[in-house]
Amino acid sequence: MAQVAAVFELSDGQTVSIFFHNPDVTPGKIAPTDEMISWKWLLNKKDLTILVAPENGMDLNIKEVATRVMKLAATNSAAFGRANTKRAENLAAIEALKAEIPVLEKELKRAQNELEVAKVEEEQRAQRREAMENIPDIANPAKRYVAVKNELIRLGWAVAHDGMTLIDRSGAVAVKQELVGSNHYANIARDWAVYQKSGATWKKVDQIADGSAKTLKPASEVAKLIDVAASKISPQIKVVKPKRQDPIKTAFIAELEALKSETDIWAFDRRLDEIVGRIEQAGLMAALDPELNATADVLTRLLAAAEKGKAYGQ
């Protein structure tokens, strides 16, 4: 038997379903001109056909049918109203979650991209560390710089505020290491640029070769060459035999200079704290104040560079 249903949804969420069929010679087929007769009534999927069935062989007036159905529905209205409110809240929550999905997917994609970038950067750092570890100490630019700088300090030179430039005893001549080439992690030649102070500016006036890519001069020899060049620029400076220094103080200075080549911030900080503690016990805080300040400046620059790299990553 072919049939069709009409479903009415009430304002409180209840539903009234009416099923129709065509009781003609072709009950299994419904034509556009067929007369449809209701045969089944449901209220919230519960059969109430008996409530609207013909009485005494007569169909009920349509108004009476509607009155009976609505009267029964009214008895359920309060409960359905509460349930419908909760249903509406649930639907709203579902829609909110659906709207949040694209946002979360976008955040997930961004986080995945950041993770990939971090992995690549970590691989690059690992490669740089491995490259640095494979370079002999004498050819390592950072360690080589410290070695020559220590020799210059023994000759009376001082470290400038930037922690990299050295100033001679007159304060009129400065020297700074210059790498020759773009690969800082290969055994390449490097020079020492000599600057002369002219008023408030510094002018490059000489360059001392540190050696070739295959052969580097001893650090003490390079330091003497630089000191001689400075004496020629400033005639009042004479190359003299360095004064005998306190061996404990000299050892602390060497430790601080060596620490400046450390690139791991946390290792640098821990090591500096340990050295400062021993200097304090030795009663040399005042005597080593310039060297401590210069070393702390290097740590400050490492921290600033790390923060700058983090900001670019965001």
C-alpha cells in the first residue's frame, strides 16, 4: 500500500504526523488526482488514531479533530518546552564547535609549520656545532681570537667595551680580528685590522696577517707584530717586556677570556658564576672588575641575540 505522511512541528518541539493512502483500485500507486484519506495519526511518534477515529460511523469534524489533538499536545507542552530549550542549547553548542574547527585546524597547521622550521633550525645548529668541533683549536676563529687576545693583554693591551676590540696602552690604537672569506667554519686565513684614533673616529691604517689557510703563526708572534705596528703609529709607545703579573690573577684572566668563546648561554652563565665565586674568595673582585664586566657584556650580547632570534621565529 502506497502512503504519504504529513509532519507538523509544534512551537514547543512536539510533532504531529498524519499518514494518508488512496483506497482505490490501485492502492499501491498514488496518482496526482487520487483522493487521499488519513488512516493513522501520531503525536510524538505515539499512535493516537483512536482519538480521532469516526464515531457512530461518522467522521469527526476537522475542528474537533484539531481540538482533541491540540488538547493532548497541551498536556505535554511544559515538558517538551524544557526539553526543547536544552535541545536548542545543544544545537547552538554544536554550531559553535563547528565554527571553531577551521580556526583550530589553522592553528594546528601553523604549529606544524613552526615545528618543521624548528627542526630545520636545530639540524642547522647541530651541523654548525659539528663543523666547529672538527676544526683544530688553532684554526677555530673564536679560540684563535682568544689566544691572540690573551697575548696582547700580557703586553698591556685592554679589551674594549664591545668585548672584541683591543686597545693599546696609549688608547690611540685598536685592533680587531677580520675573517677572510664567507665560511666561518672552515680553516681559512684571517687578518688583524689595526685602527688609529683620529678625533672621535677610528681609521684603519694597517693589517697584520695571521697566516695562510694552511699555516697559522703562533699567537704570541701575531701579538708581537701587532704591538710593534702600534708602536710605530704611536711613537710614545715602546715595546717593553711585560711586567710580572700575579699568576692567580693571570689565570683568572685567561679563564674569563676562554669563556668568551662559549656559545651555549646556560653553560656560559653557570661557568661565569663559578669563576666569579672563586675570584671573590681570592679577594680579586676589584682587580678583575674590567675583565668581569667585559665577560658579562659578551653574555649580554648572547642573550640579546637569542631573544632577537626568538622574536623573528614568532
